Amino acid sequence: MTHTQGNGPQQKSTSIFAHVGKLALVVAILAVAANLLILFGAKLGLWAPIKGFGYYRTYFNLIAFIAVGVGLAGLVLHLIRKERSGTVFSVIASLLGAIMLAPLVWATLDPPVRAPPIHDITTDTENPPEFLVLDDTRAGASNTLVYSGDETAAMQQAAYPLIAPIISDLTAADAFTRALSIAENMGWNVVSSTPDALRFEATARTKIFHFADDVVVVVTPLSDGSRIDMRSVSRVGRSDQGVNAKRILAFADAFNQ
């Protein structure tokens, strides 16, 4: 008589272990999706930028560590069991987690230069361009548009000595037109443009977290050309992590090309 062996507990356990690599990959993919949502959720309108930044500080690395941990656990298991497909899935899961942890590892090995605790950067610290349309009622703002004075100016000069007015041989009208075109090409939302006064105000957004920074650009006629001054102010946060200075320098580079 022939006896057929059924699916016992040991076989079920073996079957479950065979799928650990797939499970690890699913967890890693979900982790990637969750962290992308943390980075770009504000741009999708899911929450305020500052809340997304809070989620990043609290959960981003934790989620990445979970992906790495599950992937490595699956890798060890499938290597012991000599299961090639599960090993491949686990390796991919581990790599996805490791990629998400790359910024943390890089910052640990090569700590970035600490940005000064300022968020208001201008090409003219003695007579900074004023905002005439945007004001302290702008959405989500906790920082004022009133320039804080000498202390901020001193910290800016020490940290960003290359920030300076743009001196151009273009007429004031042509310089204004060029400046406005560059702002639009950089993706800024121009809130107010006054060609007669040679000035415009705009809002720029960071690619990650979608933080809003407000910008004013003023052109001044010179006897042999024009001078372009600008100011970029973050709506939230004590330190802008150098974002406003980078924006002004990028604008100047584009203008001078």
C-alpha cells in the first residue's frame, strides 16, 4: 500500500521561510514609498513643509534601518538555506535600505559645515530691499520680513562673503526684464511685478519639503549700466541651512551668463 505524506507543520514552516526574501523586498519598497512621501508630501498638499521636516527627523532613518534590517535577516536566512531567488530579493531589499541611509552615513563620515542661525540673506545688508506686497500675513510664515540688522549682517558676511550686488552694463529696464525672466526660469512664483519701479517680489520653493522662501529683486539705474539687489527670506526656521545664499548665488550666476 502506498501512503501519501500530507503537508505537516515542518513543510509549512519551510514554505514560509522560502518567502522571507520576497517579504523583505516588499517591506523595502514600502519603506522607499514612505520616505518619498515624507520628502514630497508637502508638495502634494498632504501637510505643511515644517510638519514634513519633522516627520523626516523622526522617521526617515528609522524606516531605512528597518528596511536594511529585514533585508539582512532575509539574506542570512536564504544563504543558509542556499535559496538563490530569496537571496537576490534580500540583497535588493538591503540595498534599497542602504541607499536611504546614505545621507546619514555621508554626514557622519564628512560632517557638513554648520550654517549660521540666519534665514534672511541679502546683497545689500546696509539698505536691504524691502517687501512692499508680501508681508507677515503670508501663509505659514513664522519669520518676519523686517530685517533684523547688524548681527544678521555680520553673520552673513562671515558665512557667505561672495553675496554681493550684481553690477551690469545693461540698462535698468533690460536688467529688470532679464532678472524677471531668470526668476521665472528658476521656477519662482512671481507675486508682484512693477516694471516702472524696477522691482518684483516672488516666492521660491525648495525641491525637498517644499519650504517657501520669499524673494524681492530691485534694479537701480547707474550712469553706465545698472545694479541688481535681491533678498531671500525663509518663512519658517531659524537657520535656512544655506538655502537662501545658494539661491542668490545661483541667480547671480544665471544673470551673468
